[in-house]
Amino acid sequence: MKPFWPAVNKVIKYSNIIIEVLDARFPELTRNQEIEDKIKRKKLILVLNKCDLVDKKEVEAWAKEHNALFVSATKRLGTTMLKRKIISLSKGKTTVGVLGYPNTGKSSIINVLAGRRAAKTSPQSGYTKGRQLIRMSPNIYLFDTPGVLPYKEKDELKHSLTSTKDFTKVKDPETVAFELIKLKKTTIQKFYKLESDDPEELLEELGQKLGKLKKGGKVNFDATARIILKDWQRGKIKG
């Protein structure tokens, strides 16, 4: 992600307002402290995107404490409030930088704010390749940028859970799936209609149910784990 930092630094430099887009499922994990340290005195709006994938009561206290807005770009929830917030902070010609981790929905939010498909989107992280300047209103412009990870961050588990690393590129999907099951066990049980309680047994039951088997009838845990990660990252598993 290092090559993207020069573009991000320019966006921060020339923007009057910064929107940091977070994943509502993991708001603290998707905060980019390196970006926030660079913002300094600029106006910051924290946006909890994908709010349709969570029980808002679970993160309501966090949102209130950090003055964050709940938004679902795909469901167009909270976007009017976000527009009003931007307008209230704008003075004359204003540039708004939209920043955050890969795959938090930055381009989708820009499309809603601009009222058209101005920024290309994809469920695969790392899709946006460079800066894009998009008009929101006669005096307000939006900067879209690639998702950026902190220089020092190498946590594959965190990146997989927060969808910043695509499920196809995860080196150890079983470990990540086990952690996701521990965090969201009841949700995953209901989604796949499973009865097992132990993470390993649950993964094995799912593999049997989906027919993800190796020769000899043993469950292919790698393939089964990637299915869970794919469904999680694509927003099919909610909760």
C-alpha cells in the first residue's frame, strides 16, 4: 500500500474536510490512526458505513462517543444526514477528502453524495487505483482515493475480518474463520442453519453441508473457511 500514500497526502493537504469511512462492524479496527495524525486541524467526519449489516445498538455508544454518523451507502441510509453535515461545515468552495481502509465503501458513499455513479466500485479491496475529483454541488468537490493501510500494519487476521484483504488472498483462512466464528458464532449458526457449538466442529458441519470434501470424504477446511470469509466480506452474513 506504500505507493498510495503520496496520493493520500495530497488529498489531505488540499481538502478542507476529511471523511474517514469506517466499517460499522469493526469501527475501532478500521480507524486509521496514521491518517488521523496527518489531518491535524482539518475538520473530520467519522462515518460508520455498512450500518445495515449490524445491530446499531451494539455500536451506538461508540458512535455517540466519537460523534460518528451511521450510513449504508448501498441502502441509502443516513446519506441525507451526511450531506447536511458536509454542507454545514463548508464555507465557499470546499474540497472533501474521502479516506479509509480498503473496501469500507468510500466510492459507494461518493456515488450517493454525487447522485450518480461517479466513482467506480467493486467488492474486492484495492479496486480504486488513483485520486478522482468528483463534483457534489456547485461549490463542493469530493476526492476519492485508494484504500490505505498504515505502514506498520501487517495483521492478516484484522485485515481479513475487516474485509481489507480479499478472502482469495488470505494465507491462513482457517484461523481467520475460527476467530470470526468465535466473534459471531450465533449469527453464523443462524445464517448457515448449523447446530454445532465448537468452532472446529461448526466448520466441519458446514463443509459437510456444502459438500466441500476431499478424497476419502474428509472436509476441505480451507475451502469451507474461504466460503465463510467470502460471505462475511460480501455482506451476506449480517449481525
